Amino acid sequence: DSGVTQTPKHLITATGQRVTLRCSPRSGDLSVYWYQQSLDQGLQFLIQYYNGEERAKGNILERFSAQQFPDLHSELNLSSLELGDSALYFCASSQTGVEGETQYFGPGTRLLVL
Amino acid sequence: AQSVTQLDSQVPVFEEAPVELRCNYSSSVSVYLFWYVQYPNQGLQLLLKYLSGSTLVKGINGFEAEFNKSQTSFHLRKPSVHISDTAEYFCAVSETPGGGNKLTFGTGTQLKVEL
């Protein structure tokens, strides 16, 4: 158990819909990361937050957005969902987000878009 | 931009045999290197990482990896595998300086340990 929690574990929805994935980092960690794992794209970095502020952005679609709240939990919002958004979405956390710091991964949310 | 290549998508090996999982990277700047393991229906767990110093890095569960700058490689090894090592293994890099702590992953190697 990494100490990072993600809800829900599974999500099934339809094309065009919007969903919110939630992540609680390890106690004391200030930085949160979101990754997408899909069969065709592999594991891809989406976005990083540090203490409520966006720190780095990766291949995140405009239809996707994220935020980190004052209590440090983070949410990833996916809208206008397409079949290709079906994937495993991981949240990770680290203490300060500095380079080389170990990231601790949650168990993921499996999203299926029908 | 950096990239990571894991040439072997699957590696079958018998229990108690040695194994090497290969990882090569490409980057125009210095990198930090990581190996993560993913067991079925679980998140990723860090096995080991190289930031600086000794090029031979020891990790958890008896794994080790060697950083070779001239060959831009970071191969993972274990002298004797167990059934419980069956999992997917990911090599990852982050650029330094300036890359933040963003990880770029390889496509993964499925290690299947057989009796």
C-alpha cells in the first residue's frame, strides 16, 4: 500500500459524458501527478501540481483539466469523453516535487467509455 | 525531448534463473533513471533509481541496475528470480535540470517466471 488513494476504482460511462477522478496523496506529500496508461499510448504523464499550483504539463488534452485543493487532494476532470479515453488513470504523489524525488503511485482508476 | 526504449515486450524465464531486462534512453541532457514494477491490478512501485554516484544501483527484492552513460542504458538484473517476480516492469527517465519531476516511461517488459 503506497498511501495514495484513488476513487473510484472503476468507472463506466458513455461517449460525450464528463467524469471526475479523485486522488488523495500520501500524508505530508505536497506534489501530485496524473498519468494515463492505455494500450496504444502506454504510460503518459498528464500534469503535475505542487501545493495547489500547476507545476508541469504533459500530453493533457484540452478536454481534460485538473486541480489540487487546499487539503492537497486532487481531481482530474475528463469531459466530452471519447472511446479512446478508455484507460487506467494513475495518480502519484511525492514530498516536494523536486527532480529525482520518488513518486508513489495509487492503484488507479479504470475508465471505460462505451 | 527524452525517450525510453524497452526492446523486449515479454521475457519468459524459469524460476531461479537470472534475468536481465533492457532499457535504453535518449536525451540531450542529463537524466535521472528509474525502474518501476506493476503487479496485476495494482499501481506502480519503485524498484530502484539512479540519480548520481555509483553506477551500480541496488533496489528492493534483490534487483539491481547499472547505469552506462556511453551506451545510454540502464538494464535491470536479478541473479535468481522467483514466481512472485512475475509482473510488468517499466523503465523511466526524467530530465535534469529543468525537467521537473515528470517521468517518461518505456513501453514496459512483461516478466513471466515459470516453474
